Amino acid sequence: MSAVNQQERRKIESWIAGFTDGEGCFSVSFIRNVTTKSGWQIFPEFVITQGEKSLNALKIFQKYFRCGKIFINKRYDNHNEYLYRFCVRSINDLAKIIVPFFKQNELKTAKQKDFLIFVKIIQMMVARKHYSQEGMRNIAFLIEQMNRKKKSRFFESSETIRQDRLKKR
């Protein structure tokens, strides 16, 4: 690779990390899913949201990472345009593409702390620990430390409460 190409690559990587610092989100949610054994599905995602005028920025992310999808959100909220989301949801893509990128290109804001927790959760999911009640509980505790530090709905579930009572007997 020529020096010019290496400089260009470093430039785009710095831009992606900086853009993510300002506009990105690493999140993990528990979603009710009656088709799963536990009744819950763990849903990790890396997301960048932009208005329609900045859709090209999302296309740069998609082209660079060669994964993820861009979704349209036809709400306006306080915007005068549609919102678009670049999302990576595949555990494989998160573990093999997104996580290594942001390990190598560290974020500079408090978002770095969320990213490090996100990495732990992805590693647990790759190791299939999220299939056990204990693994789900550990992931729920980690989720509570991310982003808005909101109490996980998983802990409020009647099934989780029932399982806790059974363990205490």
C-alpha cells in the first residue's frame, strides 16, 4: 500500500472515530421474544443516526465497514427531514469488524466507556453465555452501566422474579 493510501486510510479512520464520538451509539437491549426459551432476546447494535441531508455520511460508514444496513425513520420529531440510521446488528460483524476497529481507533469522549462495556457483552455473546439465566443477568447488569444507566427491564420481568425465587429455595 502506498504512503498516500495509508494516509488516506488513517484520515477516514480518524473521521469515522470522531463522527462516532459525536453521533454514534453502542447499545444493548433486552427485548421480549416468546419464541426464545427464556422469553428474552438480547439485541446489541452499533448505530449512527443522521438527517436526510447527511445520508452520504452513513453511506461512507457502510462502504468502509462493508456491513450493516441503512434504515429510514420517517418521523420528523424536531427535524424537518426524515432520519436515517446506519445499524450493525450481526454479532459476527460486531465482533469481527466493529469492535476491532474501535479498539484500534479509540473514542475520545465518555462513549469510550460505553464501548468497553459493549465489548464485554459482545464477547459474552460470542461465548454463548447469553443462553443461560446467569449470563443474561450478568449482561443486564452491564447494560445498566451503559448510556443512560437505566434499570434493565429484564430484572422486572415476572419470569426473572420467578427464577430468582426458585433459586432461593
